[in-house]
Amino acid sequence: MNKIKKLETDYPIYCPFCDELIRGDEEDGPCFYESGECEHLIFVATDCSFEEFTERFCKNMNVDLEKVKSLDDAANAYSNIDEFTDNVTIPGSIKYAIYEGLGGSLGAYFGFAPTDK
Ligand SMILES: [Zn+2]
């Protein structure tokens, strides 16, 4: 997975494959989030937890959600969600890592992958 680091001033976030708006900027509210019609988004997470993820992502990460309580538990095997999500192996996948707050103390992560079509 290609990792692209961004700054919090880089909002809004658009899908790199279809240009769908994924997360708006401050004017839309601090937590404005739009999963919309984008079929490339495979996960949205912060350092605290996953906000959204697809079956495709779980399959690629070898996470069986019937065996682990949550994806957050699976990520606990790694030092953090940032490191965990670096391990996606879907060809062409892209991760935006946005470090927010003082000294970039809080991360937000958006994973995208091309569709098979
Ligand atoms: Zn898309």
C-alpha cells in the first residue's frame, strides 16, 4: 500500500480514483464524513478506532471478524492502527495518513484501492 502523508490543512479529502468527496473541510463541520458512492474506500480510521471498513479490507488483512471481537482488537497486535493499516497488500492501494493536532499527535487514515473492473 502506498502511503501518502498529508497535513490537516489538506482537507477536504477526495478519492484518488473517482474524485468522490470523502471528508469535507471545517466549513462542513469537524467530523463531516461522506462515504457516498465511492467504491474504492476500504477503510477509515483514527488512532483510536476504525470508523468504517469493507469485507475486502478484512479479507486482505486476514481478519476473520467472527473470530476477533472487533477490528480494533486485531489492530492491537500491532503497535497502532497506522502501522496495522500499512500492511494492506491490494495492488495499487493508497493510504492517506493525516496527522492532526499539536505535533501530529492524532492520526486519521483513509484507505483506497482500485476496483477489479
Ligand atoms: Zn472512489
